[in-house]
Amino acid sequence: MKLAIIAMSILGINIAYVSIFTMRLILVIKGRRGAASLFAMIEVFIYLAGLQLVLKNLSSPIHMAAYCIGFGLGVYLGSRIEERLALGYSVVQVIADTVHTSLPDKLRQHGYGVTVWTGEGRHGKRLVMQVLVKRSNEKKLLKRIEGEAPKAFVISHEPRYFRGGFWAKLLE
């Protein structure tokens, strides 16, 4: 019984520790230093508590397995939490299969800022659109694009920095 309680404690502590570690890392990458610092303090406290428990029980393969499983589950859980929080912004670039599309106007009617220019593809002219969107709204935007322009080529990436333009007016 004691063996199982210790193993479950190690598992739980490691899930919590690694989830917080993952979130802290993501916050640092996104430039949220204050929140990352707070997460770091909590993370280290949990880590030290878990390390103490593991070091006292190193002779048991069950405890070591609990540590490893907890680590893996913590990475998974931390990444799922970040995905749900959807911090930051995405830039979605849309390349329509024709220049004759009403997609930019339809996206603007739904409140998106859309920059448009003409590009040259393998089979002729293409309309290229760029949309900056909160990550929490990205899936909704992608569904809208799929519904209006199912053959469009779509690329999404996270910007490190932006200023001015459509977003500057919204944030004032």
C-alpha cells in the first residue's frame, strides 16, 4: 500500500511540475516574463518536493517508472493547456486559386483585417491574403476560409512582433 501511495505521489508531483515547466517555457517564448517568473517559483517548489521523494525511494523500479510516466504525462498536459489558452496571435496567409474571389470582403465583414495583393503561381495569377488573428480565433477563421475557398492554400505561423495597422486601432 505504501509503495502505491508513494508511486502515485511521484506521478502526480511530476505531472504538475512538468506541466508548469512547459507553460513557463511557452510564456518565456511569448515574452510574458512576469507570469513566467511566477510559474518558475511554483515549478521549483514542486520539483524539489518531488525530487526529495524520488531520491528517498530510488531503489524501487516502480517509483522510477512513476517518475518517467509522470514526466511524459506532464509534457502532454502542459501542451494541451497551452493549446486551450491559445496565447498570442497567428498570421494566416491565404493564397486563393483565382484573383476573382470575394473572400477578402467576406472576411472583413466578419471583423478580420485582411491585406491583399496579387501573386503569380504555377498556373497564373493568384490572390494572396494575409490575416492577423488571435490564436483563440484561428480555428474559426480557418473554417470560414475552408467554407468560402476550399481550394485555397493556407499557411499559419506565429509572429514575434507587430505594430500599427488594423490591430493598432483595435487595441487603442
